[in-house]
Amino acid sequence: MVRLAVTGAAGRMGQEVLAAAADREVEVAFAVNRSPVAEPIAGVDVQPTDEFAALLADHQPDAVVDFTGPDSAVDYADACAEIGVALVTGTTGFDEAGLAALKAASESTAVLKASNFSRGVAALRLAVQEATAALPDADIELTETHHNAKRDAPSGTAKTLLDDIQEVREDLSERVHGREGEAPRSTDEIGVHARRAGDIAGKHEVLLGGSNETLSLTHRAGDRSIFADGALDAAEWLAGREAGWYDFFEVIEGE
């Protein structure tokens, strides 16, 4: 049985991860949260984040699952690297320095970072790349919609999709975030639009428009549990692997 630690336990995704772990053969060694948590979550007592390093050394889980913020994720990665515990993180919003710190940690332990742990989104990424290659002259617009408490915009998944598109279409060098006033479209741009409303788990649409035809590729997440299940799949797959930088496609392909 894989033994895990969970960070951000009282957050939206932390709670989902703990609930998902309770429904499968996964033991939660410990869980931490930045603000105090009086009651157990999914049967797990939650400790203060300040105790993470000590708890990690005492329990030595097989992997840590992290959905928090960029700064805290880097701190967790450093602690994991110090004693060789694998880290799975779905945290988004990293700047270049944060990403560099995660990759530095991967020199000492296994690190798997993904902007999205949905298998449907993985399929969407492949479809978007194929469609982008098949329609080399199309105008491309990306719209993402999330709940009203999401901090980063555009979403990490949207940025990943944009990277996928630009990997195929190197001529699309400019990302235009929304439009206002007189804003004619240039041939080298991708339009990017972020919406925040209610408790929407996540929706991503890529629109490709050509002469007399349009193609729309869309993924809608009905519930955050799909992300938690994917993260646990990743943690089970990552546990015991050599130090290195891994991604979610490797989990899917390795099954």
C-alpha cells in the first residue's frame, strides 16, 4: 500500500485528495494545512504546515501530493528533495524562478508536475496538437472558465494548451489576453480569455477558425474529484522511482 502525505488539506483540492484516498488502497501518513483545522478531514487529522519537514522525516511517506500555492510548493519540494520523498504537484502559477526550484529538487528526488490531472484534458491536449497541425492557417482562440476563487489567470491548463499550440505553430508568437477598443486581429496571435464565476470546476475551449469553417475542442470538468483521482494515480506511479522530472503523460502511458 502506498503511503502519502497531503498538503493544503483544507483547500478545495486537498479535501478532494483526502476523500479520494479514503476510497482506495492508499494510506495517508499525515496531512498539513496553513491555517488551523479543528476536525479531521476524511478521517485524517490535519497538522500545521510549519511541522511539515519534521512530519516528513518521521513518517517518510512514499510520496507527497500538493495542491497549494507556488511559494509553498517550492518549500515542500525542497523538503522532499532533502530526504528523497517523491512529490506530485498540481499547483499552478509558478514564475520562472519557482519552476527552476522545482526542477532543482528533481535532481534529488522524483518530481511530477502537471497543470491538470484529468485524463480528458490529456486527450484534449493531443487533439489540439493534431488539429493545430491539420489547420495550419487557422485563427486560434482559447477560453478558460473557472470558479470565482481561482487565483491565477489564465489557468495553468490554459498555459499548457498554449504551449502545445505554439509548439506546432511557431508563427503564433503573441498571446493576446482579451480585447478592448480598436483591436484588429494579427496573423501571429492567439487570443486568450479567462472567465471566473460561481463554483465552476473547469472548462477549456480551443477554437480554430478558417475560411468557411470552424472547429471547437472543449473539455468540461464536472467535478474536482477527477483531478484528485488523477493525482493519486500519479502518486502511486511515481512512488519508488528514481530522481527526475516526470509528467502525467508518462503515468497514462505507463499503465
